Amino acid sequence: MNRRSDRLPTPRVSRVALLALAFAFGCEEVDTKGWLVDRTRVLGVRVEAAAEPSRASIVPGEPMRATWLVAAPGGTGRLGWAYAICAPPLGNYPEPRCPDVVLASARGSSDGELVTMELDAPPAAAVAADVELSILAAFCEGGEASLDAARFEATCAGGATARLAAGKIRLVAAGANQNPEVAPDAILFDGAPLAPSTLRAGPCEGDPAAPVAGPGTKHAFALRFGGDERESAADGLEDVLASHVVTAGTLKRQYSMFEPADPAPKEVSVEWTAPPSEELGAGGRLVEAYFVLRDGRGGAGFGRRTVCVRP
């Protein structure tokens, strides 16, 4: 059977499969401290139609964007990047690569943790009967990125280590899908809503725009699911997987779930211990907390919050 015509829409993704997708497509690295940004890490990718950012199902040929969330311990600086789009390899959670024709590719650079790639989706004649595509990406700190999509390997100008990540582009042939959103009031710190932050990593002494925590003290981040994050899929409501990571301190766990049987609204809490005094500078330290929602069908949403840690 032709490899393209063998691709059919998939049913609702299970909880176990969602966790697997977090590694296979969501850019997570296998690590005993997966909740910690102790090096530059790609935390997720959000694919959206340019004309309708809430829509995660893409029409072949239409303008779209892929936005990657790339975090670093001291804040994300300038990144060189490269991407390639192709039909995904066959099999259950195969290793990401482009074994056949690359349908689209480009290189560029950006500043900050949100790396946005603007492009046109491959046309219908190129995608044939595929219902989803793979997007592979490489990121380089301070230099241009070169990506070998067939091997899924990359090099950086200047010799830095490339960060690799993979995601999927859901096409309309797989069915409609919306991106889950992290609402402005969905994240709480010690019970109080934590507003989206524009503060950048660094000292935070005297900055009133972030809550303050003492070194080594225990606190709680909470994520409130309102219900809109979850939509109907082929055989019922979606599972939504939330990943939470921090640039310093200790989280009790990395993942929380919003399952079909869970009532809405639902609030999940995770304990966080602030970093000790020896990890702070003279002006304290701004800790970044990132939240990524995934529905397992190509939809994703991001949230970023900050907490000032100082004596």
C-alpha cells in the first residue's frame, strides 16, 4: 500500500500516549529533573493558522506559524534556527527525521524565549493523503544553525551545541482542532493569581512586578483549568497534559493532567521550593516558571510567570 494513503486520522490520544508525545513531539528531554531549566531547553511548539491563531488544524497551502518555547537558566538570548517539514516516518512514535522529501525549510534568528517561524503550509499536491506532517527544528545560541533533516542532526556556526526539537503539524484532513490556552488568570502562586510577566531574567531587588519568596522557602504554583482547554475528540473529550518547569528551585513534579472525567473547573497544585541563598546574586534572582498545555492532537498553549527570590 502506498505510504501516504495508509495515513488515517487517529482517535483521541490516551494519557499514556500523551506522556509519550511529550517526549516524541513536545521537545522534552529525558532527565531526572525534567522540571528544571538547568541548560537551554526547547519546551514545546505551538502550531497555528496565521489568520486564526486559535486553530491548530492547518489547511494545506495556507499561511501558518510555528512558535517554539525555548528556555534558558539565565534567560533566552539570541538564537539561530533552522527548520524542515516533511511527511512523518511510519511506526508508533518513531525517531524524528525526514526520511523522504523535505517539503519546506528555512533558517533565521530571533531573540527571547518565543521563537516564531512564519511560513506557508505545503500545498495539497505535496501532502497528498497525509493527515499530519513533521516539523524538525534546530536552535543555536549566538550562531547560524544548519539542519540535516534526513539524519535529524545539526551544527552551529562557531561550534556551539545545537538543540534539536520535533513537533507535528495537524492538517484539516485529520479533523478540526483548537489550541488550548493558558488564561491570564489561570496560574496562581500561593493562592493568588499570578499575572503574565514581561520581566526578564536577572536580579530582581526592589522590583514590585513579581511576588517575592525567601531563599529555600516552600510555596505552591497552581494551574486552574476552566474547561475551555478541553474539546471533543473522536471518542469523547480530550486529555490535556500540563508541563510545568522552573529556572531555579525544586518542583515536586513536572506533569499534571486534565482528563475527560475531571469536572471543570479543576485546580492542580505543585509544590515549589525556592533556590537557596548561595544561588542568588546580590540583587536576588528572578525565577521564571513556564507552563505548557498539550492536547495530543497537535494543539498547544504556553504561559510564563516570574517570582523574585531574595532575602
